[in-house]
Amino acid sequence: MFNTFPNHTLSTVLAFVALVAIVVFASENARVVEAQNGPPDTVGFTLVAFDTSLLKIEDIEAAGLAAKMVLSNADEGLILLGQYADHANEPQSFATGDLAKTAVDEAIDAMKAQIGDDSTPADLSEMLESYASFITQLGENGKLYILSAGGFTFHESTGVGGLETEASNLAASGVTIDTISLATTPSADRDVLSVISSAGGGTAYDLGFLDGVLEFINGELGVVLTPTLQTDSLGTAGETIDVGVPPHSSYLVAGYSFEDPETLNVIREPNGQELSDSVGSVNAFSISGMKFFTVRNPQPGVWSLKSAVGSGPLTIYSDVVNNLSVVMEPQPPFPIGEPFVLTVDARSGESPLIDSSALVDAFITGPDGAELAYVLNDLGEDGDEFGEDGVFSATVAAHELAGVSNVRFSMRWPNLAPTIDGDGVFVVEPFPTIEIEIAGDGTVVEGARTHIATVDLKFADAAFLADQGDIEVSIVNAADGMAVEIELEPTEIVDEKVYQVKVFSALTLDGDYVVNAKLNSTHLERQFEVVAVEQTASIEVTNPVSIPLLAATGIAAFIGFLIFLLLLRALFQSSPYGSLYRVDSQGERELVANFREYSRSPWDWLMNKPVVPAAAMPGVPLLGGRFVFRGRGIAFRYRPDSDGLLRMTIRGEPLQPGQTPILDGEEFQIGSESFVFDRAAIGEGVRVSERLTGSQRTRHEDLDNFALDPMTWDAPSSARPTRRRY
């Protein structure tokens, strides 16, 4: 269908657009900045070089319409309009685009009046040199638009290279050059214009075909015109499409490409009014086979684009320019299990959008795939901290599942279909917790500093470190609601932070006391607040006890405890048991000691170990050592420094310092004699040593001068030879 569009019409329209030059005024301050910091990013001026040697009515009208289209968008800064043919006139400057468009109308009328007259071809070399000199006086960055239908001349001595050099010099000073070729521009002249724009750092627009027209309009008005309707035959019924325009839109652009010149193309406002020509903020540009509407700051709502009457192919283009956006800035994670406020920034360009009538729908898809919907507002309600500040907010219910959630945003207005969409993500993770544990048994001394509770900071199973100032604790008397004075004491300080504090207070009244704690800290770069589950302590206050009474009570308790331990020890220790036999060469046993008959004094029973000194048993030929009794068996204890040298071997080994176990029924030697220990009671018919019979129960003659030191570590006072029962 595009091939059916008249090339000369398209070229004419594009050519007219190319004529427009938009100048952005640079103040004296901007000049200072340019001198100190290099060229500024903004355009300082726009100069449209208007070829007045155009001789064809379609080129003249197209150039004029295109110039007006661009000038409609040039409402800031310095606007310059220059006219050239065989020479270049000094450009005119205008404060507004409307004034510049009036000058374009005058130029168009003048060129129409000259149609049919002889015309001198335009001199591009003279035009570039003149305008370059003029631009140098401005000392500002800017853009130069050169419109031409071809047929121009340039200096033969320098040729196209001279034009390229001049354009390069302008580009070096921060001036870009766009060239616009019309449908009638010869191919060779298009190439020359392309060389100029390439050297000037700009764009070469070719308006000889439809795509070139769309490219020019898209570039100049900042739109993206795409076909929204295409039909091979308009027919008698006509065609209509609706275009939704959200609030705060800066432009609505609608275009029609058609074959039948009888086709009626109109645009209908949301209020129902139909427009076919320029009215107010609506500018209509039409040439044979093409028509465009540009609407500055269009009314929000549904606009209709209509074509009727004609026949043949039709294409309708449209685009809405709206600088609104909904942005969710990257942010730290939110705490799991805690409600949080979700916020997005609504912007108009780089500025906050102040529109209390707008709402933002947020559709949250959690880690488990479940979707939740919330409505964010900018009214200072439901989690929105400040109304009409461009930040839309809503309180989101606690997420119990950690992970990443995706969010789709859609800004909308009541009774309007168009929306502004955006997206973002947020993360939910476990955060630290705070816990209270009541200390003590519920009884405190009146006025005494007492440990009431312990507050723990935890992260999962580990401790969480925070500044002590981040912890708030209070104790309130439940009866009267009065807070009591408290003192916080950290258990430990790590890198100037704490993970546990003890709460102390001096209470004077009985009753229930409610303990509250709150942590206001930072985790994963997010400020958060968590409140502990309050705890109630039922406390009984007692009168303080005097210090002497406390001391006496303590001493008595300590002595009683020692006596208890001694009694317990005495009750559970083993008493001496078993018998010791001498074994002759025929294996016959002779009783030499019955340990059960050894009599221990009450002192020994209470204070000493179950030990029987060998010297205390008359039938045992030993002056040192002692038998130690335990539940599992006996052992012989030997100390060379106090017992001397004992000629005793057990299991063939001489005595070693310390304790040597003696097994039940195992033989051992004292000197040349063999002995055996048996824990069983003495049976009938056992031969008894003469030392243990009647008149022979006297002390061994070697023990006449023997006495154990009762202060040795294992020598009880009963070891004295005189303290035995025989």
C-alpha cells in the first residue's frame, strides 16, 4: 500500500519539516559554563535555513507545513529563521514558535508569488559561510537545518570538499547539521546534502519516500509513528480507531496516508468535537495523500481518528508522547513475618508527579507463585507517609515465605482506560528478633537492685549485635500503669555492640509488672523495628533482712551443709571386710587377719577413708602400708617416704608407690611367705594364726615403739597399735 502513496507528496511534507530549526537559548551563565567545563549538553539555538529558490507549489507548501510542525515544538530558547538563494540573508530571531510560524507564512506567500519567474539557483557555499560567521558570533551550541529541493551551486574551486570542511568546523564548535531533501531533489544533490550532514554530525533526511517522512516526524517530534490501522479499501463505511490518552501527555500525533484525495480525515476530541483543521493546541498539516495532526498537551481520555468518504488504501498512524513513569527504586530486603510499606515513585520526566487523582495498582507475585493485589496512593493514607509528594505507597501484609517477589505496576485514573505501566522486584528475608525472659522466682527484697528480666537479640539461632541505644525496655506496674525506673546492663560488649541486656530495678510494691522491649536497628541496610512479646512478672516484695542475721544464717547453713556431706560420705563408704590368710607349701590356709573385726572410732568413721593400716593387724608381718577398702575390691597403699622399704610383691612385682589392687583369691608375698585375701566370711575348721589365739593376742614385738603419725594423708588415728579390739 505504501507504494501507492505519491512520492512527491511525501517529499514535500518531509521537506517542510526539515526546514524547521529549533534553537535552545543559552544564557550568559551557560556561556560561562561552556567556557569552563566544555560544551553544554543542551542545544543553544536552532537555525532553519529556508531555500527561497523553490519553484514548485508542492515543495513550497510542504516546506511551509513541515516548518510549522517543528516550530510548534520549539517553544523555548532562541529560534532563528534564515532565507537563502543566490545569497544568504541574516537570520531572523523569534521569541516564540508562533511568531516564527508567522514568518514562515510570509515566506511561503512570497515564494508562491514568484512561481513562474526566473530564479537564480541557491549557492550552498555562500549560505554555509554566511551562517557559519553568524553562528560564531552566537558562541553557543545549536542545530542547523538545511532544506533544499536541489539545483543548488557551490564554489567550483573547493567543490563538495569545501562544504564538508565548513560543516566539520561547525560540528567542532558544537553545531550539528541536519539536511532535508525533497521529492524533487536530484540524486546527485541528495548525495551532496548527505555529505554535509555526515560531516556536521547530523542526519540526512530523505523525504522522497514514506519511510523518510515517518523518520523525520519521529525524530523531530520525539514520537514513534506506527500503523494502527491498514486497509486496502476505505469503502463507504469509513474507518475509525480510538487512541487512549493518559493525563499529563505532552503530545498526541495522528497521521493518515491515503490515495483518494477526496478522503475526509478528522480527529475527534474526548468531548466529542471533531476537528479537521488547526484549532488551539491542535495543528493540522495536510498535503496531497497525507495528513498529520499534532496535539500539544492533549486532553486525557479517548481520542478518535476517523477517515471517511474516499476509497482505496488507507493507513492510520498514531503515537502518544507521555513522560510519566512508575519506578520502583532498588531497595534492601523487607523482614519476613512483618508488614511493610511498598512504595513507588511516579515521575513526569525527572520530576515527581503530583496528581492526587491517580492510583497505582501493584500486582505482587511471590516466590510460591501466588499473586496479591494492592492499591497504592499518594494521599498520605494506608502507609503513605506524605500526601502529594509523588511517592505512592500501601501497607503490604506480612510475607511468611522468604525470597524474591516480582511486582507489576499500573498507574490509572478513574474513568480512564489508559495506564502507565512499570515493574520492579523486592526481597523478603529473615530479620533479627527480640525476646524477653523473666528472671528470678518472683520474690524480691524491697528497695534492693534486683534482676527482673533478660532481653536477648537473636538472628535465627545466633546472637544479633546492635547498639545498646537501639534497645528500648520498659517495666510498667499493671495495677496503676506507672512505669518504674530500670537499669540496663549488657552481658557482654562486642565491638561496642551488645546482644543481651539484663534489666534491673528496685521495686517497693507487690503486684504484676509488664515488661516490654523493642529493637530499632539496621539489618541488610534497612532500618527496621521489631517488638518483643510482652511478659508479665508476678512479684512479691519482702522486707530486707539485717546483715548480721543474714551472716549467721549463712554460716549455720554452711556448717549444716558440711555435716550433711560428711554423713552422706560416711553412710555410702565401704567398711573393712574380708580376711587375710597365710598359705603354706601344701596350699593350706592360716588366718592371720580378720578385717571385719577392725574397730574404727567415730571420728575415723565420719572423717577418714575406709583404710586399715597393716601395722594394726597383729598377724600381718608389716610395719608400714595400709589396706584400702572399696566396694569393688581392696588395694594396698604404699608410700616409700613414710613406710620405708617393704619386702612385698604382688603378682611378682615389687611394690610401687601408690595403690596396688589385690584381687580376691590372688596370692602375694610378704618376704618369703605367701598370703591370700578372701572377702568371704571365715568358715569352720580354718586354722587360726597363733598370734590371734587367746593368750597370744598381743602386739608384735617389732611394734613396741611403733606409732603412726595421725596427721599423714591416709593414716587415721585408729592406726595407733593401742586402738584395736583383741
